[in-house]
Amino acid sequence: MKVVSVWLALMLCASPLAAAHDLDLTTAQVTLRGERHIAIRVEADVAKLAGRLDWPDKPSTLLDMGGASDDQLAALRGAIEAQFTTGMPVQVGGREIQSQRVRPVDLNLLRRKIQSAIAYQILPKGHAHRDDDQDRRRYIIIHVDGFISPAADDRNLQIDFPAALGRISVTYNRPRTQTLAAGDVQTRYLEHLD
């Protein structure tokens, strides 16, 4: 299986942002929370992803997928989930992250996303029920998270994204979290922007 390897140094604050003409790419937002919690949010076009996957009773076209039974959609969701549970290893310092959890899309939401993808493909631009090219209503979101092993040799993060995701724009961030005391009139937050 072809995979795309992405090396991110956890010491960096952010990676470059996607160019404006690549707004239809799959995106992955990698966040380090605290010292050990890794959270990955992947947003992918459901039609493109489904077209690259195989599963039992796969409808032959996207239009047929719009009328898929709950069992067929559950099989699609299972194929998507498998891409992230077994097909996307996440390592830090050469060690798999611990307690990795994948939260796939809900079946009803998956059906609505497929319907949005169908509308996008068959309705003319400017139609009230068709997204524009930058609208992501036809994209599904999959969350993956886990914890860095205390035995990790270094702080290099490696994610092998499944080839079914296509081209991916990856951003990395490590938020600085503060709890602000309530003020009498207002509560002010100040941050130096690097």
C-alpha cells in the first residue's frame, strides 16, 4: 500500500499553509495538547475518498451511493475507519502512540455528505443547493488521537497517511492555553503573535 509519510518536528510551531488554489485538498490538522496528547483531525472529500476505497456491495457510481442502504453505508464507514485504525500508523520517536482512538463519521451524517457531493457534481454552479468549490459541506471529518509513549526516543512525529486520502495539506500546532480570571467589566487576553 502506498503511503505518504509526513515528518513533523514537534519543536516547530507551525508548518506552511496550503496555497489558495489547493482548497479542495484533504487537510490534516495535527495538534499537540500538553506534552503527550496528539490529536489529528482529517477532513476529506467523501466522493473522492469513497472512489478510492473498496468495500462489500460498493455502489458503482456516486449517484447510486446516494440511495445506498444502511448496510452499504456501514460497510463504507467500516472501510473508512480501517484506513485510520490499521492504515495510518502514528509514531513519535519510533513508538506507536498509546491508546489510539479513531472517531469515524456518523451514518446519518455520512449519508448527508454523500448527498452534498452528488449535488456538487450534478447541479450547475450558482445553484442554491450546490456548494461552491471552496465549500466543504461534502467533506467528512475523522478524528484520531492518542498519547506519546513515555519511552519515545525522540520528539519526531511520523504519520503515514493512507494513499486513499490523496494529496494532503498538513498543519501542526501546539496551542498555548491560559485560564483567564473574570474581570469586573471585561476579561482581556493578550498574546504576542510570532
